[in-house]
Amino acid sequence: MPPRIQHVSIPIPPDGADSAREFYGRVLRLQEIPVPREVLAHDAAWYRLGDTELHLFFEELLADRSARHFCIAVDDLHEVQGWLEDADVPAVGAVPLLGRTRLFCRDPFGNLIEITVVDREGETDAE
């Protein structure tokens, strides 16, 4: 099997579990999966993302507005835009990429998320 991303871990504040479940579970409609008891004291919630997982861990947040992010591929970006609007989560545009429609938003803790539809897999401006 070729290397692949198994999971992405992002920080949330120690009191952020309820807000995280509201955003990732209700707004983005990700499926929550059990956190192993060995790390339950450190990790707030885990979510299924296709063949990948998203792990939310407790950590005091730093004032960081880096471009660091993770990306969720979806089939219908307009549907997700509606979910964000319904939850009053601002979506920001992105530099257009050939073969991809996308937007960015931030979770309640400032983590940057790209949401994209890959229209033409593997196609780039360089091709």
C-alpha cells in the first residue's frame, strides 16, 4: 500500500469539546468515532473523513493565524456553503485552481479548513 494520510490532528482549547462537536458534528456533519481510552484524557473527539480521520486534541491555543490547514473534499460545495451560512460561519474565497472549486473557513478555535470539489483529479495549471 502506498503511503497515505491516516489522520490529521488539530488543537482545541481545554473547554472546547462542546463547540467542536457542534461545528464538526452538526455543521460539517462528520461522523464521530470513538476515541481510544488510552488517549481520552488528551483527545476531545475523533471524526471519520473517508479513509482518513480528524483528531481534535486539547491544548491551550496560541494566537496563530497561519495558512496551515487541512482540506475536506466534498461532492457539493454549494450544499456545504449553505450549512456554513445556516451556522453563521463565514466562508472566505480562495485563489481559483484549475480543476477545483474551493473555499476556506475557520472552526470555532481559529483552525483553517479548506473545503473543495475536485472537478478534474490531478489536473493543474502546469499541465
